[in-house]
Amino acid sequence: MRDSSHGHRTGQVSNVRAVRNADLIIANARLVTPRGVIDGGAAIRDGRFIAIGDDDTLPDAERRIDARGRLVFPGLVDPHVHLGGAFPYEQNLVTECRSAAAGGVTTLLQYRRSPTTFAETFPGELETNRQKMGLDTAFHFIISSLEQAESIPEYAERWGVRSFKLYMGGYAPGNPIGLVPVDDGVLFRAMELIRELGPYAYCMVHAENQGLYMLLTERAHRSGRLDLSAYAMSHPAFIEEEAVARITWLGELARCAVYVVHTTTRAAIASAVAARHRGARVVIETCPHYLALTIDDARLLSQGPATGKVSPPLRDAAERDGLWDAIARGEIDLIGTDHVPILKTGATVWEERPGFAGLGTLLPVMITFGLLRGRLSPERLAELCALSPARTFGIAPRKGAIAVGADADAVIVDLEREAPVAPERTHSRYTSAFEGLPLRGWPVLTLRRGEVVFDDGEVHLREGSGEILRPGAYEAARVGSAV
């Protein structure tokens, strides 16, 4: 199926070199580049794109992949991934990379947290990544105390981490996940230190008002209700709006860039946009489930009241449509899955853990609810799910685009392929909020640095073959335009 909503380009690029062979060529493709959709092909050598243009201008290659006229997106960059916790970290590094590869995601930005200090826990996690990680990765640190905040400069110098997440609220003391909301003093001190780290440094926040959350949670419990909407009563939209207004104001005072994760409400986005107009630096992220699902989803409810439990909760149709309007206005910067590999237990909505797996469904959800409904062009989808995350966190121009000199991360998509979400499709054993939902636009082949890691239902990942990326380290790389 050809998308008729956007023009196509056919042309050559200056970096086409027929004198040297390539390792691999993707031919007969519709390449989604930052400058347009190009009918042609791409040549790859040593894990990078070396030429993009008409098929007959590309060099010879040891292997040729016929894309059969399908769209080829850059490998997706997921900026919001949680691994470990409910299951062993080293196990998740293997299983979730397999699901990501099947979903066309080639770079994962992981959140890590420590019950003590990262100096004690992160070196071991880093070594585990070197041994087990099959895709490329970078890290955000979750700050849970003033002591951890004071160590931000050390963490940045030692490991290159520049993005630090703090929970403003949304979790009760002693919660089974172990998340610790912090007060505004810790937030402000973290901002003072983050602002000194240079480019790609962000104070990332889970934006909810803790006091209001605690009050409303008690009321929701007293109601005796056990449905998903009762859970949403403890996380109403206005406590997100208040927290976003407060954190953007503090960011202005501290002169620190703010990154709002998993934004769910129109009012919160309006508040962030108002801060931008005052000169504040604010990045807005949302997630596929907030763009596709609602709190009253009948399929979800039929699977049990806690299957769709996530924090913040799913909203109503008006809020969902408001997120798409914000994307159309260019107010939302990027998409993250908030991937949480857990198995729902069938417990009540109050006892069940929030979250669900999302790596394997990110691309088909965005295609089904965005591209195929005319809400997104192929280029805009690639921007939200690859280029913008890569630029935001300083791993561009190496990642995020099909361009000469960039890593050869790519995913071929079959827009005609429709299938319900199921473990054999996502290559994941963990609970999905999209289970049983028919989606169109499934990946058929994924490349990571020129290596086929997924091909027509089969995952071909080597443990330990992933690379650990350092924000800001690739700006001097020689990466050319796609056109």
C-alpha cells in the first residue's frame, strides 16, 4: 500500500560511490528520511549508510535486500524504557531486546535507579549490559534523595549521564515498586546541578502533585470501587497540570531544561507551551497507549480491571484527541513507550503493579492510529519516534535518521500486514495493553548497524553485541544529508 498523502522523491546523493563495494544494499525501497520519502535504495558498509539514491547508482554489495516497495523507517529510538525490577535485570536485557528488534526499535534509553548510590550499583549494571545487551543503549538516572542529587556532577563525569528523572508524586510511601517522590527542595537542587552539565542535560519529571494524589487515593479507596476508573480517580488530570506548571516555573528560576515524561492531558501541555513562550526550555513526551487507548476501553476491561493500569492512568477520549491535536501543532516533541516488562497477576486494581510492555508494539500502534488515519506523515512519525529522541539526548547524528554516515539502523514495514497483538507477534511474554487488538503496519525486517536482527518473524540477536552510547559524543561525526 502506498501512502498518497505525501509526495515521493526520486534522486541521487552526492555520496554514491560505485567504485567501492558495500556489505549490504536495501533496494526497491521507500526510504523515510528527514528530507522526504525517497524511492530508491541505501548502501551499507561497516555498519553505516554510505550511499542513498536510485537503485542503479548504488555500488555492488555482498547482499541485497529487496524491500518490495515498502516503507523503510530509521530504527526507532525509545527514550523511555524500564528494565528489571519485577524480573532479573540480566534476563530483561535479553528478552526485551528481542521484543524491541521485532518491533523495529534499535536503540533503548534505560532508566536506572539505586537504593543507595549509583557508585555502588551502576558499575555492575554497566558490565551486565556489556555482556547481555543486544541493542544500542544509553541511560537516565532516577534521583530519589538529596544525597543522590548532590552526586549528579560525579555521575555525569564518570558515565556521561546527563538526564536525571525525579518523581514529583503519584506513589505512596512503601509502594511495592520502591519509587520515592521527592520534595521541591530536592528538585530545585537537582536543577541547579543539571544546568551545569551542558547540552542534552535535562531534569526529567514524573509530574503529579503528591499531596493531592495521597488525598484522592484515600477517597478512591474509601469508595469501595475496584474498577479502572476508580484508580484513575486517584490520578485526575488536574494534579498533572499543577505539577507541570510548578516544574516549568522552577525550571525557569533555576535556568534548567525540563523534560516532562508520559504527558497525558491537554491542560498540562498548554501549561508547558506557555512556559516555552516565556523562554523556558521544556521537552514534552507522550506514549502510544495515551494516543490509542482510553480509560473505558471495552477490550481492556474484559481482560480484567488492572490490565490497563498504568501511571499516570489512561484518560478519556477528549484527552486522547487533545494529544493528537498537540502533535499536529508541533507541541509534543517525541514518543516513548514507558515499557515495563511485568506480568499482570489478576490482582485488584489497587494491588496490581502499574505499567505494561510496549517495545514490540510502538511502531504498529503509531502506524495504525497515526499514519493510516492521516494524523502523521511517514516523516513526522520517524521524527517523533527516532530523530527527535536521538537529537534530544545527544546521540544524533549517529542515530535517528537514514542518512549517509549514520548508523545503518532501519526497519522495513509492511503496511498491508494486519494482525492482532499476541506474544508470538511481539516476541514478549509480558503483559501488553494492546493484547488482541488488530494492528496494521508490522515490521518485517530490522537492521541494527547493518546487521539483520529481525527477519520475517525470526529474531537474530547476539547477546553483548549492543553498544553503550555517550550523549554528545557524535556531533563531530561525518554524517551527510539523505538528499
